[in-house]
Amino acid sequence: MTHKVQVTYLPVGEAREPVMTRVPEGTTLFHAAHWAGLPIDSTCGGRGTCGKCGVRVAVGHAARTLADYRHLSERLDEGWRLSCQAVVAEEMTVEVPRLLHPPRAATMGVGRFVLLEPNVQKLMLELPAPSVDDHRSRLQHVRDALVEEGLEVTHDADLLPRLAEVLSEDAPTVTATVVGDRLVDVEPGDTRERMFGVSFDLGTTTVVATLVDLRAGAVSAVTSTINHQAPYGADVIARMGHAMGGPDEREQLRSAVVETLNGLLDDVCASASVAREDIYEAVLVGNATMLHLLLGVDPTSIALSPFVATFVDPQDLRASTAGLAIHPRGRLTLLPSFGAYVGADIVADVLATGVARDPERRLLVDVGTNGEIVCGSEARSVATAAPAGPAFEGGQVRCGMRATAGAIEGVDLEHGDVRLEVIGDVAPVGMCGSGLIDAVAQLRAVDLVDETGALLSRDDAAGHPLAERIVELEGGLKAFELAPGVVLTQLDIRELQSAKGAIATGIEVAMDTLGWTAVDLDEVLLAGSFGSYINPQSARLLGLVPPVPVERIKAVGNTASEGAKMALMSFREREVAFELPSFVEYLELSAQEDFNDRFIRNLRFPALEMVAS
Amino acid sequence: MTHKVQVTYLPVGEAREPVMTRVPEGTTLFHAAHWAGLPIDSTCGGRGTCGKCGVRVAVGHAARTLADYRHLSERLDEGWRLSCQAVVAEEMTVEVPRLLHPPRAATMGVGRFVLLEPNVQKLMLELPAPSVDDHRSRLQHVRDALVEEGLEVTHDADLLPRLAEVLSEDAPTVTATVVGDRLVDVEPGDTRERMFGVSFDLGTTTVVATLVDLRAGAVSAVTSTINHQAPYGADVIARMGHAMGGPDEREQLRSAVVETLNGLLDDVCASASVAREDIYEAVLVGNATMLHLLLGVDPTSIALSPFVATFVDPQDLRASTAGLAIHPRGRLTLLPSFGAYVGADIVADVLATGVARDPERRLLVDVGTNGEIVCGSEARSVATAAPAGPAFEGGQVRCGMRATAGAIEGVDLEHGDVRLEVIGDVAPVGMCGSGLIDAVAQLRAVDLVDETGALLSRDDAAGHPLAERIVELEGGLKAFELAPGVVLTQLDIRELQSAKGAIATGIEVAMDTLGWTAVDLDEVLLAGSFGSYINPQSARLLGLVPPVPVERIKAVGNTASEGAKMALMSFREREVAFELPSFVEYLELSAQEDFNDRFIRNLRFPALEMVAS
């Protein structure tokens, strides 16, 4: 791991306490301040061109850079530096002036205070009239006007025909749209009120699109749909299997996901009456396999040992390269992944929850075919993934089903009878993941399932008020009848046991790496759409999560979507997302020598309890 | 103009004199050394990543940059800096160590000594086997291996599918191809011997392609063809006129030129047995209008006052964006232009001849529909363009024709008879530009044309051995019969007069700006394919060039093509080309208040003589 260094920020002219943070060597003072939640002024987004992010280095040494000479020449001797150019190499104390123009902010994710400064900017420029005395090209006119605004831009070659067209109208007022440091459009007149972005949470099952009015800092429309890759496999393992069929199969998967995203774009644009051309940027998260498939990259190396992704770092590309139909020169950013099995969706979870950035010691679990686990605090954090298999999504379970009408999603056996929560106003026809967890947890609570996961026979349960519900199926398979035609079999319990054993092992390894036991945990966060439905009490009962007081277990909902939206609406949050993989250690669970021993121990309900001993 | 600062380089460990140069403030020590013809070691091309370009700053101040800390930390106090990061802000003296690995070099252009270090590099890498203990992505493996070689690279998103494909073969040896700082391909095994580039000289009339083996540093094939835009107009003015017809017309012009370039690619690839996929980079020069049309940019603003280009700075794009069929992720670089009418072809002329870079005081003239003029030395240089019109290309001339079979290209009247040089072994059918110049110059030499351009009548010429050749055509139009059916009319002489007047005025303005007269000129260079055919004596006689001793007038041939090739074969030369526009002042001739007075005076044969008075 990179060596970490402490930086202390002293806010000047504000009634704020000093802010301390520890960042990897080589981080800039500007980004380290993001990390610590302290905003430093900037209009260029930390590119050294606007000259607004000056801080005074009181203790420690920061080299004088060219940008410093350009913007702060008279104050260099006093220790002033552009924080975006100053790199942390040793312990430092830095004075930070108050924000000159405090940007708008909003509370997003799980109580995160987010400054609304998107990576897209629209600037109204008054261009000089072309003249024989002025030898600059028209492009240079635009670039020089942007430099006045503190932005040094690049461009793609196909901006040039557009530029010639727009500037031929001889109207001096134009609006330049800059995404990051790239000039993507110039329009006649003042179009600043039309500036949109879109974030995508590209799940294996469900894909969510959020259209954001970047000018207003508000969501314009949200919609979701089934990933059109579904016909090629129910879960991520199946999709990888299909992709391994060859280039044609990968192209099927790629075009299916592009079609899904463009369909969502149609929907959000229609519902908010926004033109696609006014969407300048997309931010996308998803697991590493989804990101590979979106870019047409063979995910075989993720599927097979040693489980290595082709790419995990953030990707910045033209949206059109990926087939995304936003502005023709609009950009697409994929957030980074922690590793092959802890993807950009989990980076977004972490962004939206503040795990790894706050002093609180937290465990975040995203339960699914893979259970992704992030555990830590600002001091140190680790991430890992546990191969849970399909049980939580209703796979390999006799009466398993997705969380749709007729699914049992909650079970209560503690009153001597069977009380069920069923989705929709219909008779139960099966159970979804949360129902499965509840059912097993309740059977365990009423002692019809023992610590080894064995369901008592009707004989052994004699006298128990629910003994009559225990039935014997073909081949002597024991089962518990939840409702007419809906049974939970011994095999189903074994499936759940295996899934929970994998996740509990991941949690255990992560916590052991940090030297933590359950008492060290301030919070356990259950993330992902499935996580929101798990009964915290049941999760604790089964040892799916460590034995913390149940009020510390929180379902935080779809934080991946929320994190993607944050990265879209705030360049500072995006930078934090980009840096998260270097702050959070990735553990490959299959590389743990004692994995099998741990797994077998954690099959017990609830072995994870032992962490707290 | 940018303020210029003197830098003195002291070569250490070499028997070389100190090298002095004056460069605009803000130039790096590395590039200033290129400029002065002194190579400093580098494998990353001046991007601050290889750490090889260290120099010791003996006099003057250079800020310590992050790259300095990374590569030279222990020698900073002694004044060592990476020259590619150190910016010239004041007079400096710098010690330069001897090149560790002197690259191959060749003499190119007009006696230029060029180091053969292309912008394309192929590196053989040994990648680590993927392992569960190594959390890096496959992309990171490649990037880390390149960092070991001193290269920090970016990539386009569509490299990723290729990467997954190549690295799935589990062979540890791959060859990475880097163009500039962009990783464009990874191939299995060692493919270093296949590394090609192509340079294009995109003329309005003729297009030349040069295929270069970048590994060997040698030309593999050269071919040329007529620009397929020809049906849309004979000269650049006509092409602009066609382009102003609308988007369809611009698309006709764009696709015609792309087709021309791809046709040439086919030819050079076939003749050298090279695959298009092994061509990783193209460098292209041409006048600004040709560059605009290639990128689909409306050239109207160039055509109409105040004559402003949409772009003049260098463009770096994917070759595929411009429709160029080289390696799918290959790059295309357009050299910069000095201004709307002094294009990248003239930048290439300057690169290939050393004008503006050498101490010699030189005038370079590229004669055509526009006469482009560059005049100066390392101390100061200016560029301008003169609207000569079509006369030099045979347009508006009764018996004018292109330089093909049957064209009179040389005339000698000094022996009392008419001696002609005709292209091809055929009877003369017309005259090309050089023939026109020769004919008028010879008539002037034998006093049949006076200083005002008036052709004597047969009566006034009575007694002259050539008087019989003077004829009278329709409407009393006087003419001189060069050959049966081939006449030079008084109107033709007026056309030439007007063309020469424009160019002479441009030369005069350029030289006046520098405070030079003819005696200050060390050399006059006639560039361009047409320039090579002009009789220097005739050019001087007519006042098309200043009155210097005729041996100082040199036809230098197609230096545009040569300059493009130099920029392809040497990243250092390319950087010089990129910087030339900030060294050379662009004069817009039509903005000169006394243009008309000067033009009228320069209609005389030979008013330019007066410069020397």
C-alpha cells in the first residue's frame, strides 16, 4: 500500500475547526481537501489554469510549479501555492481561505453534503469580431476567451466544422460547453440554461438512468428497466459464460446493453422534455463485468482464475464511442472499480455512504450473486467480494423467485403461527431472497433449525406449535411449509447456508485484516436494492452480518445509483471516486490460504458471532 | 509578439562550442535546445516521464517541478532540472551532458541534420503472469511495464477489447506501440521490426505520399497523384468557391481528398509490401484551405475578408476520424499554419530549409496562385502571402497550360532568334508558368517589353532582329509569337505583371518589416514544385525576387514534402514545427495601408530593385 501522510487544513475566515486527513503520498493538496470534505475554490476543476485554489503552506514543503509562478508570483515567498498543483510528500499544515463563491450544495447519498459543481460548464463568451489586424484563428478566439475564464481546453477534430458553422453567423455572443478540459460545443447566443447530464447504474438485472439538470442541480427524471442482456443469462456468471462463446456473443451482449441505455435515455428525455443534444456527459457505474461488456471487452479473464480484469481504472471516452446517443461530442465516464469482483457500483456505494472517508468504522455489504464487502474508516479500508451464488436472487431454491407479486418477502414465526408478508395483494406463490433469509432466521429463532442448519424432523419437533408444518418430500427431503404449495426445503437451507457462509467469510477476512471485531463497528450498511429488503434482525440471527446491536444495521438502498449521480453533479466527488481504489485495499478472497476453513466454520448459524468473542 | 529570451547551452563532455539561441518566454529548455539544433537525451519525447533530459542550470532560475523531485531529487540543489519541464523565463546558461545513446541521424531537406527519433515507439514488454496475489488489471500490467521504460501513456477506449484478446494468449512477451503518449496497440510477440509512418503533402494540385520505415529511418516508397478535388476547381480559390456552395459541396471536397490520400496509401503499401495496419502515424501538410476541407471545415472565412482561418494550430486526431485508413487507432497530425494564407506546407518549407532557425538571412518564396513568403533569420522572421492569381499556373493566359508535354518551359531570345525549351519531345502547344516568366523576362532583356510592361509594336521595334515576331491580334491586341500558334499577348504580360506585382509587394513588406534591403540577403530560396522550374535569372530580371547575385537564388524543390517527412521521422523536428508559428510573425498583406501604392509601383519590371537602393 502507498504510504500515507497527514495533512492539516486550517480554514481561514471561517468558524471551522482544523480538518485533518491522511492521504497517500503524491495526492495534491486540492484533492486531499476534497477527501476531507473541505472545499477549496476552483473553477477549472483542479487543472492549474484558473488560479483560484491558492492555499498557504504553513508547515511542510511544496515545490513551486510553473502554474504557481503564473498565478501567485508575488505570494510565493509567503508560502502560497496552487493547491491543485501542490503534491503532498510529507506532513503538512495548510491555510485555506474561505470560498469566494460558495457553490450550491445538497445532501445526497447517505447524508453526504455535496457541492453542486458539475464537470460540465457552459460559458457565455463575447468574441471579438474577426479583423485583418487580428491574426488569431477563430478557434484561438474561443480558446483565448476561455483562458480569460480560467479554462485551458483541448478539443476533438470534429468540433472544427461546427465552429466554422457557428462563428460564420458573426454574432459575437456564443456559449461554449466544456466537459472536463475538453471544449465539446460552441452554440450561438446564450444557451446556458440547457445543460444536462445523465448517470447510469448498470446492474446485471436492473439498469437505472437519472437525468440531471446540471444548471439547476436537480434531478429531472429517473427511470429504470430490465437489462436487455437478460435473455443471455440471469446473473453475471451466466453473462460471462455467454460472452466466452466468442466475438458474436460479446457483440450481442454489448449491443443489448447499449440498447438498454439508449432506451432509458429516450424515456428520461421524453419525460423531462429534454433534447439528447443537451446532455453533455454521462457517468456510469456497474460491476466490472458489465463495464467490460459495455466496451466490448472479453470478460473471460474475470471469469477464470486468477480473476483479473482487463481494466479497473476510470475510463473517459466519447459517449459515441460506446454507442451512447447523447450530444455527439458528449463524454462518458466510467467510475473505477476496486477489483475484478468489486466494481464501480461498489465505488459508488462507498462514495454515497462515506465509508473509507469518515472517522466512523463501518461495514458495507452489497448482497447479491456476489457479495461485495467494504469495511473500514478514514484510517484504513479494505474491499473484497464473496461468491455467494444465486440463492439470494431465488436461484437454486425450490420455491425461489424474484421480488415480484406473490413473493414472500417477510416471515414471522415467533407467535406460534406463520405470519407472512407477501408482495402485492395476492396469495403467496414463492419466496424472494429476503423471504428466504427471514424464513431460515425465524426457523432458527424458534429452534426448528439448529446451528448446523439441520431442519428438525416432525418427530423431533413434536410438541412445537409449528411441528405440523414440517413435511417430508420425495426421497425423505425435509421441508417447512410456509403456505400451501410454498415450502422451504432442507436443500434450500443448505443453499442459503452456503451463500451466507461465503459472505460471512468475506466480512470476517476484511475485519480480521483491519484487526476489528464486531464491537469495533459503528454501523453495518446493507446496500443494493436487495439489501434494502433484508430484515436486519434476521441477517444478524443467521450471522450474515456481525453481531452488532440491531439499530446499527441500516438498509441504505440503491447507493450505487446515488453515488453515480453524485459523481455527475460534483467534480469534487468524482475525484474522490477516482482516488478511492488507491485508498481501499482490495483482497482477493480466493487467495486467502485459510479460506476453506473459514468458510466451513461460517456455514454455521451464526459463526460470524465469533468475531466478537 | 512574445518577448524573447537568450539561452546559452554549454555542451559538457563534447568538443562543441557553446550554443546560443533566443526563444519566446515560456519555451522549455528542452525545446529551446531543439530549436538551436542541440539534442538533449529523451525517450519520452519531453513529457517529463523518462527522466533522461536532465541539464544543470548554471545561470538563471528554473522552478523545481514534481517531475524534478521524482527523477532528480538528489541533484536539485546543484541546479539539475529536467529540461522538458524547465521553462525559460529569463536569460539562462545551461550545461547539457553528452547524449548517452546518440540516435541515428540523416541529412534531410536543405542540408538539415535530423535525428531519427520518431513519435512512434514500439517496445517489447515482458508482462507478469496474472495471479491472485496481484490485484492489478491487465491494462495496469502494460502501463506499469511502460513506466519502467519511462513512458506514461493514455489510451482510447477501443484499445481495451484488443488488450483482452491479446493478453488472453498468456504469452508473456508483447509489443506495445505508443504514438506520442498514447498506447495504440499491444501485439503478441516481438513485432518491433514492423513500424511505419506516412507523410502527406496535400497540395491543391498534386498530393505526395511518403511511406517511411520508422524503425530503419528510411523511405520505403514515395508516390504522388492529382488531387481528386480537381474536378471541383483548378486552384484553391475555385475550391473555396465550390465549398461555399454548402454542406454537400464540402462533403464532395472532403471525400475527394480522403479518397486521394487512401489511394496513395494503397499505392505505397503495395509497392513496399507493407500492411496498412503497420502504419501507426501520418503527418500531413498543406495550405490552410486544404486542411480545412480535409476535416470538413467550411473555408468561407478564409475566402472572405478579413481572411481568418477557423484553425491554424496543430491538430492531433485519430486517423480514422479523418477517414484515413492506416492502423485503426493510428494517429494523424496536421502541422500548424502560420495564418490563413500561409499554411502548414510553408511551415514544412521552413522546417526543411532552416529559415527562421539559422543565423543566415534568407527569403523563401513559394510561387503559386498564392505566393507565400517567409523572410528572416534566427533573430526575427516574418511570413506573408500575396494573392498572385492564376497566371503562374497558366490561368488567364491565352496560351497558358500546366507543365505537361508541349509546354514551353524555357525561352532564350538573347541570340537574335527564339530558342525554346519544350517539355517532352513534341512541338510546343502552349507555355507553363516558368515559360511565361522566361518569355517576359527575355522580352524585357532584349528591350521588346519596357519597364511598364508595354510590348513594343512591330513598327516601334523596327530593326530589332525579332521585330517580325510581333503580331497584332483581334482588336489590335499586340502579341509576340513564340512558336507557330503559341503567342504571348500584351494581356498575358499584364497578368504576369499583376502576379509578380503582388509577390514583389509581399516580399517588400516582409523585408521592410525586418529593415532589410537586398544586400542583407544571404539567400533567396524558390520553393514548391513550380519554384524549382523558375529561371533565377528571369525572376531577378522581372523583379519577382530582390536583386541579389544570381548564385544566391536557389530552387530548393518540394521542401513541403520534405518537411512533413522530417516531422514524421523526428519528434524533435515536429516540436520545432509546432513552435514555428510563435517564432514567425504573420503579416496580413491586405491590412497594409500602403499596399495599393506598393503594388502599383511593383507592377514595374523590376520595381523590387529599389529595395536595394
